[in-house]
Amino acid sequence: MVSVLEVVGVLWLVVEYSIKVVALGTVPENRRPGSSSAWLLLIFFVPVVGLPLFLLLGSPWVTGRRHRVQQQANAAVTERLADVPALPEGQVAGAHLASVLALNRRLTALPCVPGLYHRLLDEDGLVSAMTAAVGAAERSVFVQFYIMALDASTEPFFDALRDAVARGVRVRLLFDHLGARRYPGYRAMKQRLSADGVAWYPMMPIDPLRGRWRRPDLRNHRKLLVVDGERAFTGSQNLIDPTYLKAAHLRAGRRWVDLNVELGGPVVKALQAVFATDWYAEAGEVLADEIDDPDIPNAVEMALPAVSPASTVTSAATRAGAFQVVPSGPGFPTEPNLRLFTSLIHAATTSVSIVSPYFVPDEALEQAITTAAYRGVAVELFVSERADQFMVHHAQRSYYDPLLRAGVRIHCLPAPGVLHTKLLVVDSELAVIGSSNMDIRSFQLDYEVSLLGLEPTFVADLEATVDAYRAASFELTTEGWAQRSPLTRYLDNVMRLTAALQ
């Protein structure tokens, strides 16, 4: 007589093998081979864990309303800017750069336009500069940060927002729901914003009780501020104290090192369009009155009068040039930031400098970097000695060996500092700065915004920043790296596998 346990055992085997057979034909669809293999291994060996995780985290792309919003925004921008030339008048670009600019435009709808480069701002200068800009606002203020906290270092900025609302300025603010709520003062910050009359929404909210649910690790990682459509700030820094207010960071003396850029001119409209899309996705409000400006100048010199005296740092510090905003994230299945990085690195002829706190490249980017080094290009990578996240710290270390063997020089900012800047400089001719790391999260899971700039002073200033990072760092060697312990190697390789589960 067949027992109940035997029946259950047979049914379990049927279910288990059915799961595995179905997974073989569904998991690899539109997924990289490495990611497919990692998911299939997890499902095959631990189906009870692997299947629920895949159902929860398996798709990196947003669907439904958010997907439609992004498509509608891209279509509207494409139609509106159809007559804008590929390059501002007077700007010259070689064939490969021109093709990269065309690639960015096709994938994001945003063209290369004139812009004013004012200055770079580090983690100590950004909040005061933004506070001054908001203090001079006359019409509108758009604030968007992945992490936002009300603390002693950011309180002057919140005061400036309150005062702007009192003057009749329309202030709108976005922060990532899960990104911000982990930090002290979250509830007090929300109460303060509401009391001050600031219109605010959490981005990518997870709130099942109100029917708001999505893959929980899809986040909006963008950082930007736009004032009056004339002045903008963007970069790597969140709106929080550089220690991130955690007791463990304070005990360790850990402090985030960041870099941001202040801009004026027509390129500000592109950053404003990124904010407007995210605002519509969260608030359902079209910001037509604030951002309506059909005239984008074709000549670089026409950008100069577009900035009011209050938003200009100094005439000597301001430079006019060509810039292109490149948004990316789950709403862009074509991965614009990854294609931008790989295209520029493949085109490099003399030098490539990469600063990325979380460096977990996919196969294409790793090949681009090592191939450039093998071609004789001087390639440098700048990372932290110890990343602030355990899994990322070990996952990125698993890529160092092939990079070192290819001739890539790896510079590590000593702990307890955390190098949080994200930038790329190629051939001393062009540079990219923004919120995007060079890791799989930033390519697929996080909404990001990057800025490609061709203005010579902008590029030179970023190169000078790279020089400063190099002077403050120590360099890894192939011989020294080979001496790390077997346990460390094991952890590196295991965490590399988890990075592929996207």
C-alpha cells in the first residue's frame, strides 16, 4: 500500500522537475548568459528559494504605467526637438563621437545642446551652493535625490526651500522611498516638507496596502536640482551629511567623497525634462507651465544670455560648450549608460580614467576596458579600498585580476574614506559625470542620469580631480594582489555570482 509520504514525495519530484524544465525555457529570455546561468543554478539547486526570488526579482524592467510614461515622454521629446541639430553650431566632433551622440539621442531622445559650465563642487560645497541657488529662485525649484535627510548639514537647504515657497516659488521635490527611509529623521523630514508647503512625493514607492508594489530593488538613483529652468546641479552626491549619519560610519570615521557639477544654459532644460518625467510618474502632474520653452538655441554663444546674473558664478569661471544628458534605468531596456561607457572606451586612443565606487561590469564593459588596455591606451580605475557594502566590495574585487593582467592601473582610496564619485574621462577631450556607477545595478535596476560634456575647462577640471584622487590613493600591483588569502578569493568569487542575479 502506498503511503502518504510516498505520494507527497512523488508529487514533489514532479513539481520540482516541472519547475526546472519551465525555467530552462523562460529564464534565458532577453537575459545575458551569465545572469541566466546564475538564476538557473539557484533554481536547480535550491528551487524553494530560487523560484520565489526569481518571481520577485527576475525582471529588471518596469512595465505598465511607468513604461508607458517613459515611452510617451521619449516620443514627446523626439517630436519637439526633431529640428535640433546633432551638434551645436561651431562644435566639431569626429566620426566616432558623432555616432555616440547619435546613439544617445536615439536611445533617450535628448540631443547634444549648448550649455554653460560653471564649476565642480565636492561634498563640502554642494549644499551651500544649492542653498544659494534656491535662495535666488523666482519661479520654480525642482529637487530630486535618491537619499535625502534633514540633518545639521542639510537644514539650511530645507530652510531655503521653505523661504522660496513663502515667496511664491513653486517647489517640487522627489526622493527615493526605500533609499531615504533608512536614515535618521525620515518622518520629521516629511512632516517638515508638508508644513513648509513643499509639494513632494516618494519615488518608486513600496506600499502594498495602497496597491503600490514593484520589484523592491528597482530604485530611482538620480540626483539633480533645477532652479528657474536656468541653473542646475547634478552629480554623485545625495542630500545628506557626508557621514550618512549612521553610528557605524561615525565610529569608523567613514566619510563619502563626492563630485557634482553646476550648469546653466539650454542643457538645464534637458535635466528639467528628466525631472518632469519622474514627477509625472509619481504625481500624475504635467509640468507644462514651468518647463515650456520650445526654443533651444543652436549656437553655443547664444547660451550665454540664457543665464541670469544671479545664477552665474563669475564670468571668468563660466564656459560655454556642448553637453548631452543621458538618462537611463528600468524604463530604458536599451541600457543607454552601458552603451555610452562601452562606446567611449572602445573609441579611446590615449587615455581612459574611470572613477566608480561600485565597479561590477558586465562582459561587454569588461572587454572594452581590457581591450583598450591591450591596445596601449593608458587605463586607470579609481575605487575605494573598502566599499561600504559587503557584497559589492567582494564582487568588484573579483574583476581586479584580469584588469591588472591587461595593464589597467587600479588606485584605491584608503579606508575609511568612501570614494562615491562617478566619472569617466577619455583622451582628455570629453568626460561623463553623474549618478551612474559602472555596475549591473546602474545599468538595469536604478534610474540614473549622466552628463556627457565636451567643454575643455569642464574636462580639464575633471582631470585635475582625477589627479587629486590619484595622489590620495595607493596602487594595487599584480604581485601584491596575488597574495590575498584563499578565504578572500572565495568570498570575492561567491559575491561575483550574486552580482549576476539580475
